[in-house]
Amino acid sequence: MDILSTPLEKIIDALELDQLPEQEQEEIMSDVGSIIFQSYMIKLMQLMDPKTKEEFGALIDGDASEEEVAAFVEANVPDSNKIIKATIDEMVDDILAVTGSVAA
């Protein structure tokens, strides 16, 4: 199962995105994904030592592929998969709290 499938379904339900045109749904979910990604990157960088942060910055500035970034993170940040799951869960919880929805 995709790590995002259930959280995304919760977000779609909480924001009632299924009532919007598909293009608007995609735009909103893209924005939500960007926010989650930015939050994830901040958390990762907080866990990195200065040398690793510098290497990571150079990798990002060098237009590395998603695969290269993922490999770097997995190699240099313990429990990075748990961190992304926690980041996604926090975002879902925040959206549910704001919308007054209940987590399923």
C-alpha cells in the first residue's frame, strides 16, 4: 500500500475536494504535497549534522534527481521513512482539526 493513499483520502474527505472539478482537486493536492515536502525537508535538515547539511545542500543545488535525494536521505538520516510518515500524519491531523473532521 502506498504510504500516501489513506492520508490523501482523509484530506480529500476533510476538505470535500471530491465536490470540486478534477483540475482543482489536483492543484490543491499538489499544494498540500508541496507543504508536506517542505516540512519534511526542514525536519530532515534539523536532524543532520553540519557536514551532512552542507552535502545535502550541494546535492539539492546541483539539481539532483528525486532518486538521488532519496538515496542520500536514506543513507544519512536514520528513520527517514518514519519521519515522512509522521510529517504526513501531522498535516492530516492539522487539516482534520481545522475542518472539524474526525480521523477514520
